[in-house]
Amino acid sequence: MSHIAITVAAGQGDLSAPMDGRFGRAEQFLIVDSETGEVLRALDNPAINDAHGAGTGAAALMKKEGIEAVVSGRFGPKAFTALTGLKIVTWIAPSGLTAAQALALFQQGQLERMQLQIIR
């Protein structure tokens, strides 16, 4: 079983929820079994209002929850570094999707994996 987190707007707690395009400041994370599509739980993001380090705080929550991959619209550099260091894979989903649509793209292998780019 593979547990992934999808960043979503708070409130619905199911796959019909609209994605939140931000990782560190996402309102909520849907924890989903990526094989069955079952929503295991919805977690409020305790780091959402942190003045600094929202992304690293959210990354620590992902580790605590045993998450193996995160699907979001974007990841800040500190969040990406923290997640990568924790061996959590980051996937980029287009804006305007529901959690169900993002999950379907993930299951079909159609999301882009975020990677560090070195500019010279």
C-alpha cells in the first residue's frame, strides 16, 4: 500500500475537494491509498499560518504520517529540499483540478515529478 498526500482546500475531506496549489500553505492534505483510491483521512495543515517554515513544517507532518509522495501545484525550495531529504517524492499537478482528477493523473503516470534544477 502506498500512501500519498494531495493538497486540497479545507472543508470537504473527500476526493471532490478542489486542489490547493500550494504545498506549505495548503489548507488540508488528503491522505489517500494510491492503489485503491481510498481516502484514509484528511489532515488540517498546522503549519499554514507559520511566518517562516510553513513548507518544512508541512514536510515534517508528511514524514510523521508515513507519506511516500505528495501531489501539489507547487513546492517552495525549502519544502522541496525537506521532502527530498525525507525521501518523499514530489509530483506537480496542473491548477484547477479536483483531488480525484489529480489522483487519476497520478495513477496513470501523467504527473511531472519535481526535480532540482541547477542553473549555471
